[in-house]
Amino acid sequence: MTRERDYSWLKRVNCLYICRKIIYFARNLGCYALLVRKDKSRMAKKHKSRRHGRLQVITLCISTSLVLILLGAVVFTVLTARNLSSYVKENLTVTLMLTDDVSLSESKNMSKKLLKERFVSHTTFISPEQALKEHIQAMGADPTEFLGGNPFVGSIEMQLKADYANSDSLRWISKKLRSDHRITDIVYQKDLMDMVNENIRKISIVLLVLAALLAFISFSLINNTVRLGIFARRFTIHTMKLVGASWSFIRWPFLRLALFEGISAAIIANAVLAGGFYAFYTFEPGILVVADYWVLGITAGSVLIFGLFLTTFCSWLSVNKFLRMKAGDLYKI
């Protein structure tokens, strides 16, 4: 009689093996899901941090651009006012009245000789006939009809250089010119010249004070904005110190970012200033008389230099401040 073998234990072993595999797979699947969730959370935080950092850079560029626009406007105003004062001074006329016996050729030679003087920018000879013609056009009456002759004499209209268009310079200029017996009188508007010089002096003082005040305010604003951006990364700076990084190595990424922000802000500010100048030029084309290409170039260069200097210097100060701090001080800020 044959004996049947019992294989029921083998079935139980197979069931246990399958159950263990299912449990192992489920546990691994749960760990994988947890890791994926943590990784997604980490990526979301990293993406949020990047977005926050980009927002800080954009905010710093916009605030710096607004400050640079004001600085550029002040620089442009100062340079334009300087050119305007020179233009007004050089258009003030000093008239030299000549004697009757001076011939036409002698008067012209005298005018050319005056042009070689260091204080003269332009001379114009006015003959008696031309003076009579201008008088008739201005007044509408001919004085020769009741005087019987031309009452006007020859004269030389002289425009001085801007540095000599003041009362002190005109005293010794008049003394020098009166030594010539052919000149009978020297006529100029002394009150107008003094008033122009006084107004220019007051405007220059106001503009210089405004420029100094604006430079101080702009430095404070940009410094606070840069410091807030570096404040958010103060623990990163401390961690780099702990692993042995040098101060120059830690400082360079912040300075590089500050250079980029300064250049971007300067480009934006120059674009806004150029647009404003073009709009003003379409309204008043004569602005080019006092605002030439040198003024525009100096203004644009000043905005660029101010932008680079302010952002870089403020970043350098802020990074050094956190580099000198100890770990415990970082939590007390």
C-alpha cells in the first residue's frame, strides 16, 4: 500500500513568501511615495526661493533706476545751467564808440585786432550808414531830414568770453581800451550784467546743495535695499565661513550681482532720461544750444558710474558687515 506524501506545507510556504513580497513591495512603495513628496516639497521651496531672489533683484533694479533718474536729471540741469550762463554772458554786448575821423578800413582793422585779445569772443563793425539804416527800421523816422546829416558814428560791438563778462573784468578791460584815442566811449549794460551774474551764482548754489542732498539720500536708499537682499542670505555667508571659504571668495558673487544690477539700472535710467530729453527737444528744438552732445554724454556716463559705484560699494559694505558677525549675532538682527 503506497503512502501519499503531504505537500500542504509547501503551499503554506509559497503563500508566506508571496505575502512577504507583497509587504516588502508595499513598504518600498510607501517609502518611495514619501521620498517623492519630500523631493517635491524641496523643489517647491527651492523654486520659491529662486522666485523670491529674482523679485529682490528686480525691486533693487527699479529702485536704483529711480534714484539714478533723479541724479541724472540733476547732473543734466547743472551742466545745462552752466552752458546757459556762458551763452548769456557771451551774448552781452559791449559797444565801442569811435571818433569821426576814423576811416572805414581803419575801423575794420581795429575790429580784427580786437578779436585777437584773450577776452574777446566776437566783434562786429557797425558803420555810420548801417547804424542810420537800423535806426530808421526801428524808429520809422529818418533823422537826416531835420538834422541835415547822419548823426551816427562808427562803432564796434564786442562780445566777451564768459569768464570776463563781469564787472571786475570790465573795469580793467575798459581802462585798457580807453588808452586808444580813437575810442570815445565804452557802453555796456552794467546793471544787466550784474543781475545775470548774481542770478547765476544763486542758481549754482541751489543746484549744488540739491545735488549733494540727493546724493546722500540715494546712497541711503540703495544701501538699505542692497542690505535687505544680503540679509536674507546671511546664514549662507556664515556657512561658507565655516567650511573655510575666504572673504574675497564669499564677497565676489555679491559684488558680481551688484555690478549687474548697477548696469541694468543705469541702462533703464538712461533710457528714461533720453526719452524725456527727446520729448523736450520736439517741444523746444533750441535746447541744443545749451544741451549739446557733450552734456548728454557726460550725463549718461555719470549715471552709469553712479549706478556701478553705489550698488557695488553698498554691497561691499553689507557683505563685510555680515562677515564680521558671529553666529549668535545673526539671530539677534
